[in-house]
Amino acid sequence: MQLFFNATSPYARKARVAVLEKGLAGRVTFVETDPWASPAELVALNPLSKVPTLVTDTGAVVTESDGIIQVLDMLGGHPYLLPPDGPARMELLVRSGLCQGLIDASFIAVIERRRPAAGQWDDWVARQRSAVIRSLAHIATSFVLSPARFDLGDIALACALGYLDYRHPDLPWRQQYPAMAAWQDTADQRPSMIATSPN
Ligand SMILES: N[C@@H](CCC(=O)N[C@@H](CS)C(=O)NCC(=O)O)C(=O)O
């Protein structure tokens, strides 16, 4: 299999962490690329020119980090990153969906600031930052986090918080939510998180 990624993408980081957590590194060639440059090799596979993009051994091209992680979970053995069904899967989808949205809002705010200054929409950045702040408060009060578990929801949260540290260091989430910061510090010690750190 091939996994196209770039080193700072929080979405690609989710997929890279999942490969490592599943013990599939030996079956995956990691291909570093710049999706913004629309490289021919990537575009030929994925017309969206986005990372992560997974090419399976059967030639299936899978886009979207959550879809890729579901495929990895089907291909590899333990540990499972998603429960197969029932209330546990529902609970995981609640967590992973919100954390994906947290990444989206954080990412959109960064991309908006890359436009020429005259074309930037400050209210749009403020809206995304408000969504980030509200989501962090919601996660801190409603998620049950455990260092013993590292499923898709936890991978998404760890990559979201890592992206905030990397791209939004002015946000004082660590001071506001020390229990979440402690959880993240533990997650950051995992070999999969160390190997994929953007720093
Ligand atoms: N929803 C997608 C988002 C993927 C995404 O937007 N990746 C960015 C890099 S962080 C990208 O490749 N952008 C290139 C572009 O939009 O042209 C996922 O979860 O995989």
C-alpha cells in the first residue's frame, strides 16, 4: 500500500498514526508530497489532490482520513480502532466527528491567513476560532478520556490538539484544561505520535 501525506497535515497525521498503531508500517510505503502543488502522481490517483490518500494493495484509492482509517481497521488485526457496531461505535463516532470538526476549524483559520492580506476575511477566521474554543470546552466537559485507550476518536483528538499547539500556540487551552493537557502529554509519548510530530 501507499500512503500519500505531507508532514504538517493534521488529517494525514491521523492516517499515519493509525498505520503505526495498527502495526501496518511494514505494508505501507509513505509518500511525502505537496498536495497544494497538484503533483501529477497524486492527481492521477486522487482528483482532489488532497492528503491523506491511501492506495491499497488491490489498487483502491481511498480518500478522507476517517475512511482511510476504517479501511486500515479492516485490513489489519488488533488493536481495532473502531468498535464494529452498537453503542460503542456510536460513542466513538460522536467523539471522532467533533474532533474532525475541531481540526477543520483550526485548519480553515490557518489557510485563511495565507491569503494576501487584502483578501483575508477576519470574521471568518474569528468564527473558526470561536468554534475551536467552544469545541475544546465541550470536549473538556463531556469526553471521558483514558490513557489506556487510543481509538479513532483519541487519534483525532490527539492530532487536533497537536495541530493547535503547532499552528495556534496563542490559544491557552493547556492552561484552561489541564486534565486534557495531561492526556495529550501522555498521547504525545506514543511512538506513533513521536514519529509523526510536525515539530
Ligand atoms: N476531510 C479531509 C481533509 C483533507 C485535506 O483537506 N488535506 C489538506 C492538507 S492538510 C490538503 O490536502 N489540501 C490540499 C487542497 O485542498 O488543495 C480528510 O479528513 O482527509
